Amino acid sequence: MFHKKRYEQHMTFTELLKTGDFATKLSFLIMGAANLANRQFLKGILFLGAQLGFLYWLIRNGWHALSMLGTLGTKKQGLVFDQSLGIRVLQEGDNSMLLLLFGIAAALFCIMILLLYIINLKSARHIFELKQARKPVPTTKEDLKSLLNERFHATLMTIPLLGVLFFTVLPLLYMISIAFTNYDHNHLPPKNLFSWVGLKNFGNVITGDMASTFFPILAWTLTWAVVATVTCFFFGIILALLINTKGLKFKKVWRTIFILTMAVPQFVSLLIVRNLLNGAGPINALLMKWGLIDSAIPFLTDPTMAKLSIIFVNMWIGIPATMLVSTSIIQNLPEDQIEAARIDGANKWQIFRTITFPQILFIMTPSLIQQFIGNINNFNVIYLLTGGGPSNSNYYGAGSTDLLVTWLYNLTVNTMDYNLASVIGILIFILSAVFSLVAYTRTNSFKEA
């Protein structure tokens, strides 16, 4: 026996405007009219108060904020001659940065009011349909009770949603908007204005002057992310297999020794290693004292050596985490499959290749994707170990070991090219999002979910 789901059909807002009573039709012009007319005073006052507050804000500040969003300012700060004083005085100008921020906030506020207006119409429609069906209209007390019972989830989500809107969505839209302006070291507010330039910055990064810096750094970023992820994964598995080998004594001790690297904060380990690998550091000093080298090895000052050093140091930091996860998987492998393989004559390599490794890979593939994306944005290892150096005269605002994310940092803090930094941030997001979606949807973990 099949049961068909019945979905409640509501009349459209056009039908509501045509067939509704006077209070319902008035709700299209005055928010909360239907609620007030049907003794839902609290809800009606909230709707009406929101509308009046919005109109007051729109007349006083909102319209100016929205109108200035198109130009980002027209009045430039500078010295002008004051005839009454007979001297040149500083004239305050428009601040493009604040105008952009307030304009985006104003647009978001308008969207919020529009959504509230739609909720007002839905409330009016609900009241009208209840009256048409000769059902009682909920009182204010019943509405408040529902907010603490069946609609309690909506009550709890209100404040977090507002927080996400103003502390996540607003800064994100602001950052994206900067990518379409000429906000750089030549147009720093409040002294200077910046304006919209469309896709010019993207063209500059991909095909213009910045391309000679962007594509080499992109290539190194992807190479670093792949090598860092693969080395930590495979060596972590090997270490887990060695520690879990039958007959090995003091397994817990060996496991604890490697886990200690995770107990030390990462930035502490990186700063210590940076001092160890310094040209005048302990490692070079010992090697020279033992007569193994004549001059200091440029671990962090030669471009190739610096990249290799970063990869090896990252292995020291990242392998224990993979070892822990692999250990838990190995300890929970089906023993009957392994015993059956041994009875059939399979050696350790064949068991690892056909049973152990596929099981580990199946479980850890989503984690590997996450690690790859994390390595693309791995700011700490590069910044704390080499600072992006050694310097490279062929790059703009970047060193030989800089990743896209550290280059973005340099463009923001050092060169103050905020527009280019915003473009790099958007391109990093696109790269990470596309790879994550494509890679994850092709994994067996996703297909068997």
C-alpha cells in the first residue's frame, strides 16, 4: 500500500492581494496590518516598528550609503584656501574604504528588510487562510508559546544567523568587492580615493604584469601541497606498520615518542628548527667542527635547499598525525581476511597491497583531501621557517618559497596592494573549492555513502 504525501498548497501573493480582506491587502503597504487587525499585537508592532525604523534609516543614512556605493567617493582630501582665514586648510574628503563597507552593509540591511517583508506577507496569508477555513487565529500568547516549542529551533538560530551575516558574510563581501577596485598603495584612503575597475585586477594577475609572479608561485604551491600530503601519508603508514609489527617490544613507548612532536605547539617546533638550520646554527656548526663541510649549508637561504628543508620539516610535524590514524585502522583490520591471505600463500607485501593499504586509503581519502587543501593554505610552516625567503628579484612582493597565501599576506601588509591580495584570495578559494568538489565526489567513500 502506497501513501501519497500531501503538501499544503498556499495561494500566491497575487491571489492574496486580489481576494484578501482589507487588513490583508493593507499588509502589502503597511507591514503588520493584518496582525494588528487580528489582535496579534506583539507581532504586528514588531513588523510595523521594523518598517518605520527602516524608512527612517533609509531617509537619514541609507540612501546616501547606497548611492555612494556606485562611486566610492567623489570628494578628495586635500589643502584648500580658506578666504576667511587667509591660509590653506585641510579639507576632509570621502573615505572610499568606509563608503564601500557601509554601502555593502546597507545593501545587506535592505535584503534583511525584504525578507522580513515577505515574512509579513506570509503571516498575513496564514491569518487569512485560517479565517477562510473558520479556524481560530493564534493569539500573541500562543505565538510566543510556539517560539519556545515547535519553532524553538528558529528562535535559537536567530542570533547565530545575525552573527554570521555581519561577522562572516559582510567581511567576505567586502573582501570580494576590493578585488574589483584599484585599492592599492597608490590609492590609500582617506588621503586618496579608489574606484571600481571591473575585472582589470584579474587580468593583471592572470595575463598582465603579475602573471610572472602568480604562475611560478602557483606551481610551487601545488607542488608543495602534493609532496607535503603524499610524504606525510606514506611515511605515516610505514611508521604505523613498523610500530605495529608483531614481536616489536615497547610499542607504546615508541608510539609516545613520536606523538610528543604533536604535544609541542607547531610554531615552537618551527622556530626551533629555524634556529637549528640557520647558517650559524648548531647543525652547521657541528658539521664544520667535525670537518664534514667547509662552509655553512644554505638550508634556508638557497631557493632549492629552502624548499627541500620545508618539506622535510613538514614531514617531522605531519607524519605522527597520519601514524595515529593509520594505527587505529590497522588495529581494526579484519583478521580473518589477513589469515585467509596468509593461508593462500600471500606474503607481507601482497597483504599490504591488497588488504591493508586499500582499507587505509578508503578511510583516509576524505582526510587526504582536507590535508591537501590545508597545505595549499599552510601559512605557518612557510612564514615561521623561511618567511617566504630567500628573496627573488623576479617576483613582485614575494620570495622563492612563498605560497599563494603568504604572498597574499605580503601584498596586504608589506606592499599594501589590497586589490591584488583580494584577487589572490578569490583564486585560492576557487582552486580549493573546485578541487575539493571534484576529488571528493570521485572517492569510493562518497560513492558508497
